[in-house]
Amino acid sequence: MPTATTPAVRKVPRPRADAVRNRERIVTAAREMFVEHGPDVPLDEIARRAGVGNATVYRNFPDREALVREVVCSVMDRTAEAAEVALAETGDAFAALEHFVHAAADERISALCPVIASSFDKHHPDLEASRERVEQLVEEVMGRAAAAGQLRPDVGVGDLMIVVAQLSRPPAGTDCLRGDRFVHRHLQLFLDGLRAPARSALPGTAVTVKELRES
């Protein structure tokens, strides 16, 4: 008489540790070179900096768009992690906001704008998920400072993200590395302007996430 048997469950093999490290090295090298040289840097140059062969790059990322997408997602994910760290701080809510803004600027997402603006699917599900996570967390960080009465009420998430992007972009005529020394100084000037009570009325209305996406 046949007996019921439990079907075998196929185990999905886990990627080898060296394969994971290679992928991380490729993404790190690509981010650095996109920031330094722009979106058209040759993939073989990225492979050389990462210390891997061209075949390893293409095995992980079948085309340039896949690599660009991974770089942008990794930057947004680290920005989200910085926001989570800020939310975990139990002290001054505005100080937590300041810590997040400086950490976000260090990701140099503004220097990646030419990469994002190139021929590229900006609505890929992975990008949408990373973007929504960042926006939600930044809103929470700002909301805590606002609830504590420390953040002026006439600014929105869009205002913050636009200024972080603009101030962390290298000034005209300079490269990213030489412009870095200005970034945190000017960000702190901006942050002081976010403190409540406000010393002046801002023209227009607070920039929302929706408006930021549509701009």
C-alpha cells in the first residue's frame, strides 16, 4: 500500500562569501567612480578599481543600468539607515535631525544626479521601494523635531532633501573631493535656519514629497 511521503524541499543555495564580497566591492567602486568621473565611466575601469575581472562585473550586473540601479539603491538604503539611527537617539530631537542631515550629505547622492538623470528606469520597483523608505523615515525624523517644538513649521521633507542635495553637490569649477570641505559648514548654516522659532517668513509653501518627485 503506498504511503504518503513529504515532498523534498529544494534548498536555495546561499551565495558564497567571496561572491558577496565581490559584489559589494563592485558597487563601492562604481559609486566612487560615478561620483568622481560621471555616469559614463567604463565598466572595465570599475572592475579594475574593485579588484575583480570584467566577467565578475557582468556576472553580477548584466548591463550598466543594473549596476547604476544597485548603486543608487545602496546609497538610498544607507541614507535610510542613517535616518533609523537618528530615530533611535533618545536625546535632543533636533540634534538627531542634524546628525541625519550630515550623514545623508556624506552619501554624496547629489553627485550621483547625472547618473540618475541618464537613460535609466527611475520607476523600477527596487528604486521605488528604497525611495519610499527614505521619504517615510525622513518624515519621521523631521516630525519628531517638529513635535518637540524645535523645527520651524513651514518646511517639508522636500525642502530638506533639496537643500541637502544642492549643498552637497560640488560648487561650479571644483571637483567633488576638493568641494567636500565646504559641505558640512554650509549644511550647519542651513540647519540653524530650520530651528524654531523662525526669524523670518519663507516665501511660498513647504515642499512636499509629491512635489519633489514631480519637479
